[in-house]
Amino acid sequence: MPLPYVLLSAAVSLDGYLDDTGPDRLLLSSPADFDRVDEVRASVDAILVGAGTIRADNPRLLVNSAQRRAARRAAGRAEYPLKVTVSGSGELDPAAAFWHTGGDKVLLTTDAGAARAAQLGLAAHIVPLGAEIDWPTALAHLHDVRGVNRLMVEGGGTVHTQLLQQELADELQLVLAPLFVGDPAAPRLFGPGGYRPGRLRLVETRRIEDVVLMRYLPTAPGTGDAVSAADRHWLALACELAELCPPSVTAFSVGAVVVAADGTELARGHSREGGDPVVHAEEAALAKTEAGDPRLAGATVYSSLEPCAHRASRPAPCARLILEAGVRRVVTAWREPDTFVPGADGSGVLAAAGAAVVVLPEYAERAAAPNRHLPA
């Protein structure tokens, strides 16, 4: 199901703390970085914090720049992003600044929490999600009902930890402040538990006065039918590669990426790559991997179009090439139309051999774009 792009934003001390244990909030960012955060807030559809952050920090979560608010209005958007909090109990202070500043507010809670929040008279749209809070359901509600495509999450550590451990975070923006806290009772950014293996990809570092901003993207694919944030990143890349294909009136333009379980990119390719008029994207990518590479058994092939089950140009269709390489997971955006091969079912071939096939239809339009010159 389509979910918002989830951006985690936090500032930490050199020893990994979000705050100290004093009565006042520890200011970790610099003035220039606070302005950067304001810019990011202005760019998103919603800002989310956990109930613990509201209790501890009493945040307003506003776009402070009048120019940025005006730009949002000029673009037909609400002056302020939607403000969202999550609380299982619904036990929140109705006088907190969160409820009385900015634009619309949403409380995502349990059925029992919704009853408690209604009794308290919280100034928000209260959304009960059942007996307990399920993050995919919560995010799907924000996307489908509230139109949230980009969500900024500003804390606290429990929320950040849960979203990362459940592979729902698309980006981490981490600011490192030049100080130490050293108090084991102080809150940390990330808690213990199971995280996906592999290294995150560093896409930006920036000095902002005396702090450093680091932006990371997750890279590790999901497992089986479970979709990770990295799956969306790699499939988007496959769609970008499809745009590199020389146009053809007799074949689709497709991009493909092969990614190991730890998030290492093993190979990429696209249709008609290298001047070969009949090479397919998956074929081109797999040809760049080493036969017998043990990483292929746990790898995922990302293809903008469903791998072919039949082809006239070469004896081995791409579905068979994927299976022969040992890959048992494929993520694609678009099922093959009947344009050239009626009833094509590469996904069925893969599934019959025990491979997991995941289709992310929200990328279908991007995958189809380089093929718009072909008959429907």
C-alpha cells in the first residue's frame, strides 16, 4: 500500500543523547540549523511527534518564516503542515501548545485512547486505529485520508526507533552537536532492538555553524513480501535507468538493479545497453555479476517492468535468468502488458519456482513513462 515518504529529523550530542535530564530542553542545534529545520518543515505535508515529546518539550511545531508560509499559500497548500501525534493511551494535556498553534491536528491512537482523548476535549481529529497502534496502518491513514506524501518525524527516540526497526523510514537527517551529555538517565535517539543489517548510504554532509548535518538513506532490501523503505529507493532507481534506454518500437524500455541483502548494489542495467539492440535490463545487470556470487542467493532484483517469461530474441527469458542466478526476490513496478507477448506472466514463473515477487504499483506511471510511444 502506498505510504508517505518518512523523513526522520533529530539532533544529538556527540555521545548520542537527545536531551539531558534538566528541567529545560537542551538546545543542541544552532540558530542557522533551526532555520534549516524550518525550511524542511515548510516543504512537507505533515510533522509528527510522539506523545512523550509533547509531554517533555511542549513543542509548537510551526513554520516560523512568514515568507515560507506565504510560499505554501501561493502553491495552494495550507499555511502550516498538518501536525500529528501518536499516543496509545490518549492521555495528553489539552492545554499543550501543540493543540493551540498552527493548522490542523491529528491524534493517532487506540480505540481506548480515542475514548480518553474525547473525554479530555483535545483540539484534534482523533483517529482510533484498533486495539493497538500499527505503524503501517497509521502511515496509510495519513497518506490515503489526509493526503500526506511527505512526513517529517521530529521525535522522540521511541518513535524514531520503531520506524527504523520496522523499515518505514525513507531518510534520516541527523545533526551532530559538539557537546557531551554523559547522563545514562537522559534520552537517547535510538533504542536497542532489531535493525536491518547493512550500512546506510550517506548522501550529504553539511557544516552549519558549529553543528554538522548528515543525511542518510537506508539501503537494505526487504525480505519476502515485506516492503522496506529501501525497496522504494531501489525501484525508483530502476525507473530512472529505464529512461536511459534508446527508444524502440519493438521492445520495452526497462531498468534493473541487483542489490545484496546488506544493501550493496551488485549491478545495474537497462534495455539495449551498450549498443546491443535486444539485451533486456535484467539480463544486462545480471551479466555484470559474478556467477556463483553467494550474495545473489539473498539478493533482490529491482525491475521497472515485470521480468519477461517469453522472448523471441534470445533463448532464455529474464525470469529464468533471475532464477538461474540464484535470486529469489524480485520487486517490480509494472506488470507486462500484452503489447508484444499476450498473457505474459513472468511473475508467475518466478513465484512457481519459489521466488517472492513484490509489485509496487505506485511506481507504475514512472515505469511506463519511457514506453508511452508504444501502442497500448
